[in-house]
Amino acid sequence: MPKQLHENICEEHLFSSIFKKHAKDLHNFLYYKFGDLLNPKDKVQEAFIKLWENCAKVSPEKAKSFVFTTANNLMLNEVAHQKVVLKHRQTKPKMSTNETPEFLMQEAEYAEKLQKALSNLTDAQREAFMLNRVEGKRFKEIAEIIGVSTKAVEKRIYGALVKLRKDIKEL
């Protein structure tokens, strides 16, 4: 079938009508096939940009096929790129630090002392202390959670700190 000379996609009105006719269907096709995560709207725009850049080479009859194929390829390229990104995120960097083995041993000993000191606290002191220092709750919030007065919470945390300082000399 010979090319019709009077129809050229490079003519703005023809390109615009092709865009209006196929853009929504193309977006829906990409959305249903790949989901919204890879920005199907952007790929639709990119496909039509490529059609505009190649308007002299593409006949109006082949325009729909061109944009659908181009957009699908753009999405497949994005999927491949995301797989590479994910692969690199999953690889952990080498575990190298400037810490000496002596420091690491002291850190482990300190953590052990801390755990032992925490286990020596009363249940009430440990609960109030952990809610305050680990979870960052305020005295009033802790009092509501535990069901005691704010003064009781203050006393429990103060008692816990005194005991911890006594058990762990490094504090």
C-alpha cells in the first residue's frame, strides 16, 4: 500500500488527533500490565515524544502500533532497571569499621553488664524505665499506661537510675 502523501504525522493537527485517540488507551494498557509504580503516565508521554521525533518515518496507520510498542519497551526497560536497583540495595556493604577488636570486646562487655543491671531492677522500675528511655514516653503517658500516678513513675525511674549507676560504674 503506497504512502499517502497528504497525511503526515508531523502535521500538528494529525499528531494531536492520534494523541487524543490513543493516549488514554495506552495509559490504561500500561497501568493494567505494570501497575502505577513505574509511572505509566510518563511512559505514555515519552512514547509520544518518540513518535514526534520519528514522525517522518512512521505512517499514520502504524502510529498506534509504534506508540504501544515504544511505551511497552520503555516500561520493560524500567522494570529491568528497578531489578538492578533492588539487587544493589540488597547487597550489604563490607562490614569494615575503624573500631579495634579491643573496643568491640569492651562494647560487648558493657552490653552484657547493662542487661544484667536491667535484670536486677524490680519489674515496676524496669517497666517505667524502658517505657521512658527506650520508647521515649513521657512520665504522664507512662502513668496512664501503667495505671499509677506521675509521681510514682518519677520515683520508679529515679530508683532505676540509682540502681543502674551503682551496678554499672561506667555510667
